[in-house]
Amino acid sequence: MLHRGFRQQAKTDSRGRSIGRLLWAVGCLLMTTPAPAQVFRDDFSKGTGVPTGWVLREGQGSWDPPIGGRRSVSVTGTGNDMSYWARLDLDLRPNTTYAIRFRARALPGSTTHTVIGGLDVCNRDFGASQAWTDYAFAFTTPSRVQGSFLRLGQWHLKGTVSFSEVALYPVV
């Protein structure tokens, strides 16, 4: 009986080592597999006068000093207009699915309509919150992407909305 128990224990240990080796190999593979390359990421920390690579279009906006260690951009609306920050130099591919992620918040006294984010040819509207909120969505580019740009802004919002930490990356 002792002999049989010893064999059973040896078999279990052998399986455990095999599973351990397999998990180790998978871990090594995951560590060496590159993450999806970001097309773009910005925390609005670089620039002089305006954040590097960004242009304010259609309305009022500002590049805001750090709050809690992070810079942001903001746009202000009258309730009947649109204003946004645009990023023009993106390396996008046609008919490709991307995800965009950013943080936004409406300043106190602002209405809850409407934060816009995404490409000029494919954007999404979100309700605004006074707390910093993470927003994200996926989209597929059209067959022609030349001249497309990323935008963060407001549509018919009365008040000010701020944006920080934007990232755009391909969905794999």
C-alpha cells in the first residue's frame, strides 16, 4: 500500500510540474508578445501656448494648468454652438477598427449635454458629468481617411467641459 501511494504521489507531482512548466511558458509568451501599438496617446503635458499637435477649432477653449498633477484642455459653449480641440497628424488606416479612450468632466454650472469625442468622420456624443469620467468606444474608419482628425469637444453644451488623457489604438 505504501508503494502504491508513493507512485500516486509521484504521478501527481509530475503533473504539477508539467502544469507549472506550461504556465511558465505561457507567461513568457505573454510577456514577449507586444501589446497593440497605440496610434496616439496624450496627456496634454507638452507644448508652449497650446498643447503640442492640437488646434482649437470653432469656439472658445483653453489649455488648462495642472489640477491634481495633470493638464487638460477645455472648451466652453453657449448652448447653441460647437467647439473642439482637433489633432490632425494621425496615422490611420482605412477600414480599420480603433478604440478611443479619454477622460472628461463638465465644470460646475454646466449643462449635461453634450461631450463629443472621436474622428470628424466618426464621433460619439456623451452626457457630461461633473466628476472626471472615463469614456471609450470603438469605431471603424471609412475607406478614405486622408484628412481625418481626432476631436474632443462639446455640442450645444452651456458651460465648460475639460478633457485629459486621450489614447487611440487599433482593436485586434
